[in-house]
Amino acid sequence: METRIRSTLAVVAAGLIAAGCASGPPFIDQMQPEAVNMAVRRAQFEMNCPNVTAEVVSRETMQPVVQTFVYTGVTRAEYTIGVNGCGQRALYIVICPDNGSGNCFAGGSRNVIR
């Protein structure tokens, strides 16, 4: 009986360790570098400025828009990123879907200050 309990505990412990190793950082943390890069590239183009710096102002995980009994939509990470360069400033909203594509979308800038 004692061997059986030990075997069961060993299997459970191995499963928990494997589950812990398989999971990476949360999606919102994984996508933040891509979101910042997307905002920087857009700002470089719109500001006509190759040297810009970016800072994450806020971020949040957004629930799927569509949720039914049969289908659940895609969770998204939304970042507000401030970009400065060449005497200009702008805020970008960048949305990254959690669908495995790794593609983010940078919306139009807000409050461009020249």
C-alpha cells in the first residue's frame, strides 16, 4: 500500500513539474516586445524620424468579443505605447491577438505633438 501511495505521489509530482515547465510567461508578457517594436516602426514612419524611444504606458488583456456555447473568440493584449523622437510625441494603441500568429496591429496615433 505504501509503495502504491509513493508511486501515485511521484506521478502527480512529475505531472506538476512538467506542467510548470511547459507553460511560459503570460501572453501579455510574451507579446510586449513585438507591440513596442510595432509602435516604434509606425512612429518612425509617421514622424519621419529614425531615432525614437518607446515606453509602455498601459497594458491589459481583453476578453474575446464573441463568446457562444460553440465558439469562443480570440483573447487580445492591448498596449498603449508612448513614442518620443525628433521633438515629437505620440501615443499608439497596439493590439496583439492570442491566435499564434504573432501579428500585432498598431492603430493610428493619438495626440501627435510637434
